Amino acid sequence: MRSYKTQMEAAKEGIPTPQMETVAKKENMDTHKLMELVACGSVAIPANIRHTSLSPEGIGAGLKTKINVNLGISGDCNNYDREMQKVDLALKFGAEAIMDLSNYGKTNIFRKELIAKSPAMIGTVPMYDAVGYLEKDLLEITAQDFLKVIRAHAEDGVDFMTIHAGINKRAVKAFRREGRKMNIVSRGGSLLFAWMEMTGNENPFYEYYDDVLEILREFDVTISLGDALRPGCIDDSSDAGQISELIELGDLTKRAWDKDVQVMVEGPGHMAMNEIAANMIMQKRICHNAPFYVLGPLVTDIAPGYDHITSAIGGAIAAASGADFLCYVTPAEHLRLPDLNDVKEGIVASKIAAHAADIAKGLPGARDVDNKMAEARHNMDWEEMFKIAIDGDKAKAYFESTPPADRHTCSMCGKMCAVRTTNMILEGKKVEFCSEK
């Protein structure tokens, strides 16, 4: 018998939890209002009972847009220390979540160390870990084996898990009928598709969905319903496969809430800019206003090496249109495992997108830091600007790389700086250039 209530269970009963109180304080929101949003599923607070180092965050309606950083050990780059440096970088820049996508070696060693040190939410994709954890080939893995991996991750303290439960036989039929340029680009989705086709069985996460929910409820793990059929190029977006799976995810959302399990729903993917807003509205409608977690969307397919930019453009539009949680994309996307600089560039791009969206949504207080930056610029207070900036170290390095003769300006305009000129005139001073030394 459980001696605690899940976040959703407590919210439904009108019981504020310490996690709700922490999130309400961070969001400048009344605790009871937040509790109502958690109770109806519009907000999720992923918080495994075993993640004792967690500083809880809320994801969903009326809250700041959050970002996630992907990292983890792979066969080609199995440097544990380097991946932990990426963790430190994610925490330094304020990422609210970290997904451990390790798929090589004894992944539980890295995962346990990550959970022990990280105040950020930790997510995983158990499907990635199944082959290594079970030490079986894909065809030899049973439905019950997959459940064992979910339980292992829950017991370690993972706060949310991506479970690709929506790619059932109905969704696969729509995917096959439609045809695609890129087919399935979700790693977890492709593995499940292969398992289903080779065995002839239904998706085990769909067939045994109630068993999955029981495990997640036991540890208060939030389910992130994965989009196995997300578009992998802009030509595949908004097609029958994507929408068929989304319809299944809407039903799975309600089934999870009935079991007091919190839900996030994952979304595209690659998508042209003009389709993004409509997709956000459609997802929220079909999935009953559950928090929406998007990878990008990437708004063009021709920018390998710059996909943190294509993703930030799409992410800003998506979040301004209703998405709640952005998964970062690095310059290394589609090319290699990201290095430390790639991770930093991806984080900063996603933070910019999230903050821009919060301003567009009119979130209370979102503009405050921008107003502080404007004031610092008005006062030509460089140190204050560096302090306020998302990446103050980079801003300072750029400024110092070509130092101006007059530190009240920068080297682009020098004494012809518009701010300097206007300030001097408004202060009753003369603006002179030729006579100044």
C-alpha cells in the first residue's frame, strides 16, 4: 500500500504538496490555482519520489516555457566524464530538464549519478536502454521484458519517461497507407515498429498500457507520450501517420489521468513555419490541453550544422502558439554526438526561443529582465549588461576582443554611438567629434 499520493492525486483531493508550493513560488502563481491546473492535467510537475536532489518545475498552461537538454553515453562516444561536463553546462545555463539517452554499456551507473546530483528533472527513453539492459537482441525481447526496463528506470528516480505507446497497429496502418519521404525517424519508434513487424504483435506499451501506468504511479513518474511517427522532414508534416498517432495519444492521455499519472505529449519534428500554430492548437484539442513537448520544430531541412537556429525559430513559434516544453537541438543534430560547445549553443538557442515565446504570450514578469537590459544599455553599463545576458561570458568576450577607446561605447560606432549622442543632448551637453581627442 502506497504511503503517499501522486502530484495529480493530491491535486484532485485539494491537497497542496511541497512540490506544488515550490513551483507556485517560482512561477509567481497562487498555489491553489496551480493545484487546479495539476488536477485537470493542464500542468505537470514531474517529480519521482526517489529523486531527492530535485528542484521541482511545472510544465504547462500559464507557466514559463521550459527547456530540455539531451545527452548520454553512446557506443561511438562513451566518455562518462565528458557527458557529466555536459550536465554541469546544462545546470549552469538553467535548463529545467535533462534527458539521459544513453544506449551503451551499463547505463544505470551514469543514470544514478546524474539523478543523485541534478536539481533538474531527469527523463529517459526506456526503449533505448532495452537491448543493453536486457542483453538480448530485439527479436528476443518480450513485452514483460520492456516493463522490467521501465520499472528499473522508475526505481532509479527518473522523473519522466518517453513511452511510445501511440504507435499501435492502427497508427502503423495509416503510416503505411500514406507513404513518406523519411518514414520513421524516431529512434524509439523505429525500434518498436521493427519489433512489431518482426513478431506480429501489438505495441507492448499500448497492449500493456495499464501495467505501464501502475509502475509509473508507484513512483509518481510522469509519462511523456512519445511521437514515434513525428515528421522527419517538412514534407512529412501533418500527414495521416502523425495525426493518427496523435489521436491515439489523446485517448492514452485520459487513461493516464484516470490512474492519477501526469502526462506530457510529445510533438514534431520537422514542420514548415505556416503549419506550426495550427498543429499546436490541434494537439491541445485532441490531447485535452495536456502539456506539449516539442522537438524543434525544425522549419527547414537544409541547414545541417545550424539546426539549433532552425529549431529555435520553430520553437519560438510553437511555444508562442501553445507548446510548453522545448527540447533543445544542437548544431550537431543529424551529424554527430554533440560536443560541449554544441551543447552550449543548443541550450542558449532554446533559452532564447523559450523566453521570446513567454514575452509573446504576455506571461506576467516575462519582460522584466529585458527592461533591465534596456536600462543597462541606456546607462552604457557594460558589466550590468554582461550580468543580465543569457551568456554573459560570451558577450563580454566579444566586447573585449576589440576594445573601444572610450569604454562608454563599443567598437562598432565609437563616439558616434546613438545612445551616447542622445544621452549627451538630453543632458544639455554638446556633441563634438573633430575637437575630441
